[in-house]
Amino acid sequence: MRHNLHQMVSAEGDRRSKANRPRDGRGGRNASVTDDAIERIRQMIISGEWGPGTRLPREAELAARLGISRNSLREAVRALSLVRVLEVRQGDGTYVTSLEPDLLLESTRFVAHLLADKTVVELFEVRRILEPVAGALAAVRMDEEGRAALRGELDRMTAATSVEDLVDADAAFHAVVAQAAGNSVLSSLLEGLSTRTLRARVWRGRLEKGALDETRAEHTRIYEAIVARDPELARIVSAAHVANSEHWLRADLARIEAADSSAGLPERR
């Protein structure tokens, strides 16, 4: 969690530094003071001085302690609120959030929904890295209740009569695997990637002949490897499953781009 907090806050600091840098070169000190305040607050949290749920000192007191203006402190608090590290409660003060990975990764999932079609390929690349890890861990850690839940989602996929129903069961299947992996950061990352790639999976199910039967077969292989407690096999079949979807998407986007080019349309970004 601490490493994840460092990445989230550092990314927000980088974004703020670029956004607040005036074109004439002035005002850089204000941005650097705010970024320094963000870093010092982060260190207080990482050191354990402020834990989840801690109420921060009053604004005037904290500004004096940090040696910055109250305006700079407000900017720092606003930035940390955006990445769900702090929570401002009107009339009650500012608190450290729960710092749960699922909360800290909310902004990642939100941004993923705004990405263009070409970026979906990159999301599949990341899924191809993470899903096999989740599958291997689930093969070792999944209990009987988890296996029953996984079987239930596989049965839903088998019984599905529409692309949407099958893809919904597909997403739920992978959510069970991710939860069983026993790593909340991995689970949250995969949830964000899964929701953003749903549209591409529905798209494939509607366009590619045999895609639904192939998807059912791939998930059956993943289920069997996990139930057999074979982490290496679970890793291999999970990677193959995501790679197949990624390969189809790349080919279809190339086809669309070629058609657009022939029609004289601008290249997709």
C-alpha cells in the first residue's frame, strides 16, 4: 500500500507541476512549495505518524508547522484529495482516508474509461501480464467456496444466450480469480482493466464467428487448471486467453485503420 501511495501522489505531483508552470516562467515557486507540502504530508502518512482515519491538525496550525501559506496548504490538500489520500469533510476537518488500494486506484479506473480505442490494446497488454499472475496465485490460494463460485460463473457463461450475458459472466469469472489471488492491489488493478475492456469483448463476440464458444473453452481450461491446483498451467492458459483477445483486437483495429485510410479519413489516435 505504501509503494502504491508513493506512486499515486508522485504522479499527481508531476501533473500539478506541469499544469501550474506558467509560460513566462513565473509562479514556479508556488508550485514547488505546494509539491513540497504534498511530499511532507505523504512522509507523515508513510512514517505512521498519521494513519488511516487520522484527523489532520487545523489548517492554521498545519500551515505553520510546514512553514507554508494557508493557500499553498489548501492546494496540497486538494491534490491529495483528488487521489483519495485525504478526505475533506465540510465543517469537520480533513482526514486521512482508509488508504485501501481499491480507493486509491479509483482515479486509475476513471481515467481508463476515457481512453481511446487504440489504448485498449495497451490495456490488454497489461491484462496479459497480470491475469496469468492472478491465475497462478488463485490455483494455490482459492478455497472450496471460491471454486464453487468460479464454477457458477463458468456455468453462467455456458448458459448465456446473448453476448452481453456471456461477457458479464466472463467479467465475474475473472473477478473471482482476482479476489482468490489474495492481493488487493492486483485485484483492484484487474477490476479497472476489466471494466474498460468490456466493450472490446462485446465487440469481438458480435463480430467474430465462433468467438463465444472459444471464450467458453478458454475459461473452462482456466477453471480446470485452478481446480487442479496447477499454478503453472493456470498461468499459461490465462496468458493464452488474454493474448487471443488482444490478437483479435489488434487485427480488427488494423482492418478499420486500413479502411479509414482508403476512405481518406484521418488516422485514429
